[in-house]
Amino acid sequence: MEPISKVQGVIVPLDRSDVDTDQIIPKQFLKRIERTGYGPYAFFDWRYLADGTENPDFILNKPVYKGAPILVTGPNFGCGSSREHAVWALQEMGFKAIIAPSFADIFFNNCLKTGVLPVVLKAETVDKLMRMALDRPGTTATVDLEQCKVTADGIEETFQIDEFARYCLLNGLDEIGLTLLHNSEIEAYEARRPAFMPSIPEEDRKYY
């Protein structure tokens, strides 16, 4: 997981409420066994026309938003199923921070575990950011995780985030990374285990 301290760049305004995970990454693409490769299918039903070409009217297809790192959207973002693939798809599109008035709980936690920063701001602040980005495509903002602050032209708003989640994001630590911080203690424990008890062969430990 890549560390996040500050996300700066163009704001993408997705002015929709209750965007569910089946819209973010439709079910037919969940057959992939890899964790990668979902970016091209994000928002598939909105993003592409029936002939497979990009829908020019869909906001994320506008050239100014290609690779933009900040998504601003409506309340209850990420509702629906618990599929982690939704976060993976958004991350592969280039999004590092998502700003909304509220998120579905499971989606919010999946963001934290994957390395995408979910930011909850007051609805009026989100609306200001949305209007600004819609009126002036290419508008930029800064999401500062160290100071827990979002700044844009004329906007400066603080946000709250669980301190442990903040620590993990700042240091690029997922659950595996957190476990590996204790690698020396794990190895010491393994060394103390009696030989007759099950253990991982030395040649296989490189996979863990």
C-alpha cells in the first residue's frame, strides 16, 4: 500500500447520490481472479455506449479529468454490496481521495484498507466543491491527511478520521504490513516452538 500524506490535483465532480458498488464495478467483471485490471470497467454502464465507445456525456470521460486524483460526489457513496473490487477499480482510475457528505460503511472501510482516502465533509462544503468543479473544469484541490484539511479556491475545511486509520494511510500499512512490523517477534516465537508442533518449512517462508 502506498503512503498517503497529501493529495493534490484536479477535482472530478460526480454529482450523483447513492452511487452503489454495482455501478462502480458491475457484477460481470467480478469473475477476474486478480486484484488488478478493474480500472477500464469502472462505471461501465455510464462510461460506455452500447457499441463499446466512450459516452462523451459522462463526466469522467472528459479529457480534463483523465487521471485526476480527487473524486467529489454525493451522499451514501459506495452503498450496495461489499465488493472490494469497487475500491480497486477507482484506485486504478487514479483516484487517491474521495470526498462526499457520507459513505456506506463497508465501502469506507475498504478504502482505508486499500489505500484510498475517504473524506467526509459537510454537505454544503461538498456542494461548493462540486459547483466549483462543474463551473470551472480543471479546478484543483489539496487533501492534506497530516493536517486533516481540504483546501481549494476559497475553501478550507477540516475533516475527522480515525487516528489508527490515519496512521496506516500515512505509513502505507495494510493489515499484512502491520503484521510484518512484528516480524522479529513472530520469528522469535517460531524459534521457541517445540519441534513436534506444526510449523512452516523454511523454504516456504519466503511466500509469507
